[in-house]
Amino acid sequence: MTDLPGSSKIVIIGGGIIGCSTAYHLAKMGEGEVLLALAVGVSLLWGRAVGTGPQTRAPVIVRQLAILSIFAAVIVSVGLAARTDRVLFESDEGVLVDLDVRRAGSAKEARSGYLQEASVATPEEALQYSPLGLVYFLTVPLPWQLGSIRQNLIIPENLFWLALYPLMVVGGGRALRSNRAGVVFLLLMTGGMCIVYTLLVANVGTAYRMRSQVWLLWAPFAAWGWEVWRARQRPARPRRAARAGARPTRMGSR
């Protein structure tokens, strides 16, 4: 095993789907050093106790808070927070500057590029860009965004997925009540993916391919939302049938 370097431009903490995906894409881009991810600290707050009573929940929360405190203390003690701030914002080769260069290239390398004049090189610009960029990332291509043959062919499928968004919201709400810990973890993971791809991608084709990864993880919410909608419709049908059967029959005129 090789020795770990004393310093690094980017550090990935966590080897889950997000960590591995980030490392893979950075490797493809030629980056040998990584981005600091503190989501593992947040995820420590959501654990599942063996029992369901308050006696079992309290020790789990205390233990997780203790782990999170130790994690934060280690981060501060090694000066990683200040180093990360310098890497992200204070350098001409910071992560946001690099993201802005790649996003601009993504917008201009294809005919389907969007928001070509936008910039995400500073925290303020990234925050200003994110809402509109996220809308584009989650919706394009729309029916009026005609382009190449391949882009036009995916518009019907894209409309189908857009129609599922309300069901995903309904199903996500029901899932939160059923398994809050698992759903919160999934939403944090997919939310992080959306933020990264929003700042990195700026053309229809790449946005569609990257968004498919998120859709795959949100699809169960749509299925659950569909079941909720069907369950709400079932009681209405017998009532309509009963009202129709209770109507008096008109007698014909003599």
C-alpha cells in the first residue's frame, strides 16, 4: 500500500455511490486530486435503532452526535477547513473556477448548449446561477427545443419523465413517513448529484444523460405516488356507482 500524501487539492471522504462516481468522473477529466465532501458528517445523524422506543433512540442520537463532534474536531485540527476554503475560492485554479471552465466548454461544444454567458467562478455567481441551472438540468429538452435527430427523439421520453415529477413528490412524502432515515439519505445523495451536474453541465445531451442517473433513483417514488393516487381513486368509484343506482327510474308518459 502506498503512503498517503501530506496534502491534496481535492479529498473524497466516503466510498459510496457519490464518492465513487465523483472519483470516476474526476479521473476521466485527468484530475488526480479531489473535492472535499462533508456529507458523511450529515449522514451520521440518521441511523436506525434496533428498537422503536425513546430509550433506544436517545443513545443512538447521543452516539451519532459524539461521532460527528470528533469528526469536526479532526477536520479543524488538521486545518482542512481553511485549506478547503483556499482551494475552492482563493485560487485561480480553485474548484469553482475549474467547474466554470468545464461548464462553459460544455455549453459551447454542442449546438444544444444553454446559458452560455453564465458564470459559476465565484460562490456568489454559483448561487445566482444554481436555481435556473437546476431547472434546465431537470427539464431539458422541452418540446420547443428542437435540435439534432437524436435530441428530437428523446423529447417524448423526456415529457413522460416530466409528467412523473408530481408523482415523485407525492411518493417521496409518503416514503418520508415510512422510512425517514433511508429517504433522507437518498435525497441528500441525489441532491448532491443534481448540484454538481447543474454547475458542470450546460448542454441538452449531457444533461439528459446525467439526469438519467437521478431518475433511476427517483423512479421508486413515482411508483409509490402512483399507488397513492390509485388508492385515493378507489373509494370514489363505489360512491359514484351507488349514487347512480339510487337515482329513481323515470316512468314513461301514458
